[in-house]
Amino acid sequence: MSKVSSIAHRKFNLRRPDVMAAVQAQVLSHYRSELVDRIRARGHVLHARGLQVKLAKEFGFCYGVERAIDLAYAARKAFPDQPIYILGEIIHNPEVNDQIRAMGIRFLSGKEKDADLADLREQDIVIIPAFGAEIEVLHALENRGCRFVDTTCRDVMSVWKRVRHYADHSYTSIIHGKSWHEETKATSSRATAGGSGHYLVVFTLDETDAVCHYILHGGDRQAFLDKFRGAYSPGFDPDIHLEAIGVANQTTMLRNETEEVQRRLRQAMIARFGEADLDRHFRSFDTICGATQERQDALQKLLADPLDLLLVIGGYNSSNTSHLAEMGMSRLPTFFVKNASMLVSSDRILHFDLHRKQEIESRHWLHPGPAIVGITAGASCPNNLIEDIIRRLFDLRGIPVHEWLPA
């Protein structure tokens, strides 16, 4: 039995009517917002006394995130007295992960890890997060006799299928993503799972250009390997493994950037091998998550409206949320916040700086007088946090709830 099939044999199916019905009310009580539902029904706009709040048409939890949370709650409901572990953050949102931890589910990685592989015993339950997990990690857990609750997003699995296909046909997977991200690590492991596949991860267009230059002109092999250290498969050799490539991506990247990565690599392969022979040397496939794209498209439309500032809500380590913040920053004052406590006053706001990779303070962010505030949230942000932000905005202006609360 292969590694992949033997792991599948140890997975539970908890998405059954009897189990899910038991956890639905609990999940809704933690994350739903009736206020946000009402704002959606009223055209995504609120206003009172000169303050106007506009919500993007698509924001917050996607189906894959909802499914992952449901299954984590279902695991605790189905096994109330048994130790349950999770490989890492279920999704990239601190409030959601705090709720998971509060249910007694122990984390095997991350800043607040509270268990180690050595703690695991035969028949222990391990939750696989929405990003998936590396094959080698799952195999190590299987060897300890663990059983799995798999919450991996289906869109992520579609990328795995693509890179396995590339490997089976001797194409090196060029993965547009973040080599340090859990999803990309999991995807990379699928490219090599068969024993003969290879991968190279590119994060930026500058890195893509470096690959294109090597394809076209060759160069200093060791310098190339040093540049991409930690972002390629064992035994990867640019002189051999860039002869035939297939492009894939982390599902939460910006679509236009991934498309540009594909375009530049395709043009390099045409220039090197000729268009008539392209299929033997280049493959590509659109693997951007649909929910990610919907949120990016909705924000693009929101940014076309007059706005004074944009609030982007979500976990600071959330890739899809970070890209929403990048989109806003290119157009207008944008503040990436994790919750309402970051809105300290109408003069002070704490927010995440994508360039410095740290939380910073800005002043004079919400100017007096009429203001139009746009709001969006990443796919891992629950609606209750969005409600908290909206309430805080009106509170900072001293506007009582009865003046803005939709009927």
C-alpha cells in the first residue's frame, strides 16, 4: 500500500448528518453575525451622521474554511474524552485558533504549540488543517498509529493532483507561492511523493525572471541554487530540471501575478525551444482558489467607489488577506487589522505593516467630518469580527446604535 493510500485508510468521515447537526449551533454561536447578514441584505452599506461604511460584496469565511472549522468542532463532539491534536493552525485567524485551543485540542506546531510528536500514542486523533500537510509528516504520524480528521481544502487538493501529474510526466513543478507557507510545503511534498518528481518555488516576479534568464542563458549553477535555497526539491539541478516545467500555485496568490508568472515562463520556453515544441516543455493550469478570486474581484469593484480609507480584517499570517491589503495599499490609505481592539481611538490605530512584517501604530487615521470607510475581510475571518469592527467605527464617532443599526 502506498504512503498516500495508507494515510487515507486512517481518516475519519465526520461530515455526517448526525454529527454535523450536533455542532452547527455551537459554530454559529461563535462566528455568525446577524448584523452582517442584515447589512448584506441592505446593499452592503450603512451610514449615519456623515459616516458611511461600505462592505465588499464578497468577504469573510469561504466554504473551505467553514468546512475545516465544522470538522474540528465535530472531532471534539465525536470524541469528547479522547486526546485530540492538530498539526498547526486550523486556518490563519487567531480568534478561531483560540476557540480550537479552548476545546482542549492541542497544537503540534506554531508559537503556542503545547504538544510534541513524542506525546502521541496509538489511536490518537490528529486534525489535518485546511492547508493540508506534508506527506512525510503524515507518514510519521501514521507510523505512530494515529488516526486523522482531514479538513484539507478541496482547492488545495486540486493543486496536489496537478503537481503529481507533472511529476508523473517528468515535468518539474514551478510553484508560485511562499516556500515557507504550510500550503506550499504540503504541495511541494506531493510533487516529490512518487520519488522522481522535482519542484521549484518562486515568490516574486523578480524570482521568476531569474528562472527565465537561466532557462534562456544558463549561468552559475551554484549561484542559482543559493538564490533559491530552501525553495527546491532534493537533487534539483537547474541544468537538468528546467528543460520541462509545469506551473502551479499556492491557491491564495494574486491571480494577475500568477498569470504573469505563467506568461513569462511560457515565453522563455518558447524562446528556448520554439512554439511548435512547446507542449513537450511547458504546461500550466489555473489553480487559484475560487473564493480567493471572488474576494479580490469584489475588492477591486469596491475600490472603484469613492472611499477615504480601507479596513482589511483578518489574521496577519493569512496569505489571501495579505493580498487584499496589498490591493488596497496601492490605491488609498489601508489598514490591515486583526480585530476591533486595533481601533484604539479616532486618532490612533494599530495595524500590520506588510513591508516591516510587524504591527505598527498610525495617527490621524479617521479624520473628523464626513468619511467613507470600505471594509473587506479575508477568507479566514469570521463575521462576528467584522461586526465588532463596524460597531467600533460608529462608537468612535459617538453615534448611538439606534441611529445606524439596520432594521
